[in-house]
Amino acid sequence: MEDTYRTIAAPVEGLYKEKGSKFIAKAYPVRTEEEIREILASLRKEYFDARHHCYAYLLGADKATYRANDDGEPNHSAGDPILGQIRSLGLSNVLVVVIRYFGGVKLGVGGLIHAYKTATAEALEGAQVIERHETALLTVQFGYGQMNEIMKVVKDFDLPVRQQDFHLDCRLTVEVRTSLAAQIEVLLQKAGGTLEA
């Protein structure tokens, strides 16, 4: 299973102006739809006076999760051109929101498609593209007697520890590359750990 994808390293911004209308494009590296909802809510607050907040996103190494939203613009004139730009660069785990301030002159569907596409391209051109791997979280429970063996697996695979709890029993949540998850689960169990579902 392929678990590698290309995304952007950090948020970037682009701007396109046409006949008095301003199109502010903001691109973000994202991992979840929940994260996307939080970003959209904060942009709606920050740019409360804008006419439209059109967006598109693509998630996963398989690029199976995506959405394009026209936010009141004519059908397929905003979200699809934004999504098209993300796809044409082969990116995933990316959200692009284009905030439009209406300038009083209608641009027509063709003009809107060009404006949303160009604003998105402006933002993404300034982005540093990086390769990432899809990851999953594994939580393992073990006794203090298995600590050394468990920590050896964590160290050997350089697994980022996301949560740890050492009381009566030990509980550790690590981030693992999706393609290695099954192998690491077996090693953690061999080391005396019990995986939580």
C-alpha cells in the first residue's frame, strides 16, 4: 500500500485582483476534516465582511477524500477550479480557501473560474512542497517489566510518542507510518505489550 503523499510545508497566501474584486487565497497543510472545519470557522470570523469563502481540500495518500465548495458562487465556478489546482500539482492533505471581496462588477462564470484558479495558483506557487507519509496512532499497554523491550521498538523505528501514562500499568501512544503499522504491532506484542483497539 502506498502511504507517501506530497503536501505543503506551511500555510501560504496568494492574491488576485480583477475589476475591483479581491480574491485572497490561503493554503494550509491539513490532516483531518475536523482541522479543516476549525480553519474555515476562524477564517469566517477573521474575514466576516467578505462576500464568499470558497474552498477545496484533498486528503489521504490515495486522495480519496475531497470536497469543493462554491459558497454561493455559481455552480462549479469556484470550488472546482481550486480543487483542480491542488490536483494538478499532485498535492494531498491540503486545504485552499479563497476569500472574495466583491468589487461591484460581475465577472461572469468564465471570469470567476479564472479568478479562483489564478488566486489558488498564486498561493500554491509560493509553497514549499514536501513528501510525507500517512500515519496511524497505536496505543500499547504493558507492565514495567516490559518497558525496555517496548522502548527498544519505539527507538528502533524512531516512533514519535504522542501520549504516555506511567501509573500502575504503562500506556504509550505512538505515531507509526501506515505501511509499517502491522509489523510494529507484532513487535510490540512480542515485547509483551497489549494493543488497544
